[in-house]
Amino acid sequence: MKKKILLTCMTAFMIFTAACSNSGNGGETKPTNSTNTPANTASEGKETDKPVEKVTFSYFNGVAAAKDINSNETTIGKILEDQTGVNFKIEHLVGDLNTKVGTMIASNAYPDVMIPDAAIDKILDAGAFIALDDLIEQYGPNIKRVYGKYFNQMRAADGKIYFLPFSNTVGEYIPDPNINQGAFWVQRRVLKEAGYPKVTTLDGYMDLIKNFVEKHKDEDLTGYVSLTHDWRFFATSNPPNHLAGYPNDGNVIVDMNTFEAKTYAADENTKRWLQKLNEINAEGLFDKASFVDNFDQYLAKLTSHKVVGFFDYGWQFANAQNALKDAAKQDPTQDDFVYFPLPVTFDGQKDQYLDPPGFVKNRGMGITVSAKDPARIVQYLDNLLTDENQILQKWGIKGETYEVNENGRMYRTAEQIAKIDEAFNEKFGFKYYSWNWPLYNNGSSLPDGNSVSPGMQAEVFQMSLTNEDKTILEKYGVKTYSELFAAPDDRPWYPAWGIPKEQGSTQQIWETKKDELTKKYFPKLVLAKPADFEKVWTEYTDAFGKLDTAAYEKWTTDEVKKLIEASKQ
Amino acid sequence: MEHKPDMSSSNLVLPKKPSGLKNFAKKLIEQRVLVLMSVPFLAWLFIFKYMPLWGWTIAFQAYKPAKSFSEQKWVGFDHFKFLFEDERFLRVLRNTVAMSGINLVLGFVTAITLALLLNEVRKVAFKRIVQTVSYLPHFISWVVAASIIQTTLSPDGIINQMLLWIGWVEKGEEILFLGIPEQFWTIFGASSVWKDVGWNTIVYLAAMTMIDPAQYEAAEMDGAGRIKRMWYVTLPGIKPVIIVLLIMNIGYLLESGFEPQYLLGNGMNVDFSENLDIFVLKYGIAQGNYSLSIAAGMFKTIISFILLFAANNLAKRMGESRLF
């Protein structure tokens, strides 16, 4: 009796497993067939006047963290769906990018479109993106218009275009009125107390901090902090380059006459920078914990009102700065603690903190080999790139999220600015559409002279300023923060850090090893007794000398020259 | 139930054992139900535990994803050579073994001591509280735990504040604990003990409940005090558990963990904090060099395998309980 029951159970189990594996095999082809047939017959029946069938494509975003959503659940996405019949199921990265992308590669199953961010080399290596050239030729008049002058820079080694980057400038270049890039920041009260001096040298900047800390001994202030956590270490290793008067080209300084790329991690500029830090450390102005704090601890320090000055990129500590600004909006006396950017260089030479209109070539959106209908996707992307849809993507809907005055200038009312908060961004779709799609880059302008992005429009910027903001800008005789800084020179290769590198190439290994060395020796150099500095520096340069820096510099120089050539065509 | 003796006795009833193969086939048919029942699990074992071993071939290739097996370029032992010739690899190996060893010794000593002490506590409420408090940190993720440790050890953290208060350090001379390379192992060991000591005692406490109370009574009759009873009754009572756990842990000697080292490590203490897993992440996975990662993983598996068998064999020779 019992045996029989057991046997029945067993057979049932076996059949079950067999059935499972069967459906697993057949499942992939059959359902697509069955869904295809009705669609085909339907379009054959009456294909003329009916708009195209609605489709949903999957879209993976490896850059941003946000709620997963269907694009047609947002206001902008709905309008675009009405135009094209295409909806995107947007999935964002959870967890580790390389793991996620690695799994996709291993299974050879990709979403229809994706932004692999830093893992783009792996995706290209695996041949996961399809070449877009023919599709653009056929369906992409707008893509050609917007990206045309960058096509040469976008081509892979085999001469084909595999993805669309997002940093293409269209029309007249409009610089950012805010400082989102690098600067030496200082608390506003320091400038106020010192009578709004014009500070342009590193020594001047450090003296400013020193004087302030000395005058406020009882407040337990921290003079200078530096961010060193993990990959964000560049906030500590990049300043020598900026102090010497160059923009953020990554590991190299590119000579403006010979276009030779030179690394600066162990040159005189870096030595001078670290020696200065060593000096202020000896004076007790430098926060030692900078070398062990993580990013959260760093942000917490910046919002604590105790830190007088630091170097960082605006986008990186935006969370802290926004918190301070919000507090200042509630209570104007808190304005003292908001940080103000200063264009500091070694000897007061011309600064190049502002980004020249550059073109980031190693990030972007591509269509994968798994995509069901690449033509429809390209048509959708092309449709995004009309002037009207660019306005929709960035400004929204007239009368709802922006207004136009009698001169044709676009602006936002105070109520509209107040209305657009995080929740609104999500619902309306600014959060999902303002970046991460083919678009006019933020610095672009429309044919009528309006800025494509509200943040760069002078009218909108002025509206966002508090009275205290206006006072301090007035003291320096400027209307925007960026006017404090020198205009960027033309650099066709910019940014050099955006030049794509092959997976596991000698350049990548050089960078990993260089990172390891600088992370190990910079703390030693800064925290050393001033008398020992030279000794540790020799130790560091000896270790650095073992790297094949010449090969890295040659490679970068060649790539820079190629890009200069490409820009001339 | 009544079938069971029937099945097994059928063997004994046979007048003469037939030859090997015949016997095997007969047994197979007799026990077909059992055999059938084990098939899915053998299949599972094969598919999920043995098939992946095929991936080890990657270690001998210059592996490129998305290319078929026949298209891969074979490079022989190049990746192994790279590993063993790299000075960083040896340093990393030293760190791994050292931190594992610290973990092993400290983990055993503290957990067994705590279990012994807890076993002697008569007040149930106190015992419960101590147990709960000591095993709670186990449930905190390392990410949070590392933040707590970093904050505690920072220049304005509680430890430096206390040192300031008792006058061991001067203001402005606070100690940067995580910045002293040689101290990393100490910090790592202490944090691991703090996090896992309570959790590790549970198994020993469970083993102690299995000891016959009569032994304690007998020992007491013979005049053994508390310490003597711990030493001569409790410890020998849990010896089999200790040895089995020791053997298993020796097998994990090359797995010193990844999270604490990764989260607490920084540029200053990298010489002592970087372990095998971080090395593989940095030079293997992050560079897209999967072959190197596999080679390192293979090396790890083989060493662990040898260690496990050696430990087990040793236990066997010493006549102790063992894993298999």
C-alpha cells in the first residue's frame, strides 16, 4: 500500500520536473509566435489609417537610483507615448553594477535598451550593443542633426556607432550660472568677516581660513577637510591640476601648445599641494580624519557648521550644500554657513575650473542585441530630439511648469518653482527624462536663444536666489557664481578622462596601480612631520617611478591628438 | 512498517551470494523506490555543484564573455603565474591567513569561555539578558557595523575622548586608529569578536545541555569545585562539537571574509587590510579579467580542500570525532 503511494508520488514528481523543463525549452519561441501572428494579421487587415500598435520596451538604467516605473505613468512619458505608441518599462540598478551587467552578459539576455554607465566597456566587449549607423541613416534625421558633428568622436574602433552619449551641445553654448564643478569652497561668514576680499591664491585661501579659526578659538572649528573615501579620492588628488590652471582632465594635464598629455600625480604641482596640506596639518588646521572618514561622515561634517573650507566638485557635495541652503531659506541667519566657491590657483594665474563644452564619449545609451524592434526604438529616440520634445523634457508644459514672456523668454513663476519638488519630479517625469535619454546637453540653447535647461536660464537662476545670495554676489560685482571664474578655453578633447579604455588594458591597470599608490602615500605625506616631508616624497616618487607612466602618457597624447583631428573635420 | 524487515532480510535468506554485478542489479531492483527517490537530488547535486566546475576552464583562457568555448584563447598557466609572481598577491595571502587565524583562535577562545561562564550562571533572567545582548550585533549588517566602528575609532570618537579625559593623549594629538596599518588586525579581531561572540556560543550552550547531570553530581561528590567541574566535565563533554567545528573552520581558512576588510580598509592601512577577495575584486572583476578571478578562486578551493582533509585526517589519527 505504502509503496504504491510512494511510487505515485515519485512518478508525479518526475512528470512535473519533465514538464517544467519542456515548457522551459519551448516557451521561448512559442509565445512570441502566437503574439506575433495576431499582430501581423491585424496590421495586414487595415494597415493604412490606424496608428501603430502600442509596444513596451524594457530599459535598464545603471546610473541613477530611482523607483522602477513605466514611462507612460509619468506626464511626459504619456505625451511621448501618444506621439509614438511606445512605452518603456524602466528598471534602475539595485546593488552592484558590475554584478548586474555580468549576469546579463553571462546569460546573453539584455533589456531592449540600456545605459550600462561605468560597465559600458564590458557591454561593448561582449558585443551586446547593435551598430546604429544604418538605423540612424534610415530613421534618424533629428539624431543626425543633433549628433552629426560628434559622429567622428562616437565611432568605435571598427568605425561604427554603438551608443548615443548625452553630452552633445546644440546651438549656442550657455555656461552654468552655478558652480557644479570644482572650486575651493569657504563658509560665507569667513568672507563677510574679512570684508569680502578677492582671494585667488592658495596661500591667500589658507591664510583666510587660518585667521578665521584663530579668531574663533572657542568654537572648536575644523579649518580644512578633504574627501578621500574610495573612488571619490580624486577630490584630494585633482586639486594640483586645478591649482596649476587646468580643468578636470582626469589623470593628465594637457599642454595647450604641444597637446602633450602629462600625468601630474608625482610632479611639482602635486608636491606643492601636498606640502601646503602638510603645513596646515602641522598648524592643526587640517582634519586628520579626512583620510579615514567615509562619504557619509564627510557630508555630515560639512553640514555641521564646523568646517571652514574644503575643495570639492559641486555635484559631489550637493546634498550637503542643499541642506545648508534650505536651512538658510527658513532662517536667513543660517546663510553664514552656506559655502561659497572661490577660483583659487597656486599663484593667482588664470583658472580653468569651469568645464569647456566637452563631450563625454564613454557613457551613453545603446540598443542591445536582444531588442525586439530596434527600428521602433530609434524612431522614438529620434522623436525625442525635436525642439518641441526637448522643451517638454526639460521645461515641461507651458502654463503648468513654465511661462513665456512677451519677449519670448521662458521662465518659471515662484509658485511653479515651489511646486516642482521631488514628488512632482517623479510624477511629472522630469526625474526620468531630464537626463539618461538622447537630448540636448544642459549647456545647449534653442534656436530662439532660450536655454534648453531651466537651471541655466538666467531668469530661473535669478528667481532661485535668496536676498543673502544676491548680497554676496553683489559684493563681488557679479550676477552669477560662474562669473567669478575665468571663461573656459576651447579643448576639443575635453574631458580626457572620458576617452574610452579597453577592459583590462595596460592603461586601466596603470590607473588602478596609481590609485593604490596615491591612496597609500598621500596620507603619509600630509600627516608627516614637516621635517620628514622630503624623505617620504622621495619614497613615493621611487615607488611611482616603477609604473610605466610613459606608455600611459603616450597613449593619452595619441588619443587627444586623434580627437583634435576629429573635431577639425 | 511491517514491510521493512521483509526487504532487508531477503538478502540474508539467499543461500549463496551471487557475483558482484548480479547482486548489484538485484539490489537495485529491490530498492528501486529508494533509488528513484534519490535521483532528483543527485541531479540537483550534479547540476548545481559539479557542472559549475566546468567554469574552471576559464582560468586557463584569456576569457572574453559572449564568445563561445571554441573561440576562447588558451593561455595555459599564465594567470597562475601572474598571481604567484605578484608581490601584492603574497602580501594579500599573508593578510588573509593572518586575519583568518586571528578570527579562528579568538573566535573559539572567546565563544567557549563565554559559553562556559554562561553555563554556570544560575539566575535565568541575567543569563538571558547577557545572551541577547551578546548575540544582537550578529544581526547588524557589516555596513552598519563598520560605520559604528569607524565612528567609535575616529579622532572625535568615544575612545579618543576617553583617552583625552584620562590624559593619555593631548588635544590635537588624537590617535587615528584606522590609519595605523599594524593595528588593523587588532581592530578587525576585536570587531569580529564583538559581532559574533554571542552567536557562536549558542552551539556550545546547546552541546552543554546534552551533558548528563549525573556527571556533575558525581564530580561534586568527589569534591570537585566549580572550576574543576568546568574543566573535567563540561569541556570534555563538548569536545566533539569543538573538534568538528574546528575542522570545518580550518577548511575556511582562506575565507577571511570580505565586508569588514573592504569597509574598514582605507589607503593608509591597505598593506594590512587587503585580503584575497578584495584583490580579486580589484584586479579581476573590476578590470573585466574574469580568468584571473577564477584562477584565484581555484587556488583558494584547492588549498581549502587540502586543509580540510588534513585536519580531518589528523583528528582521525588522534582518535577524535571527525567530520567524515
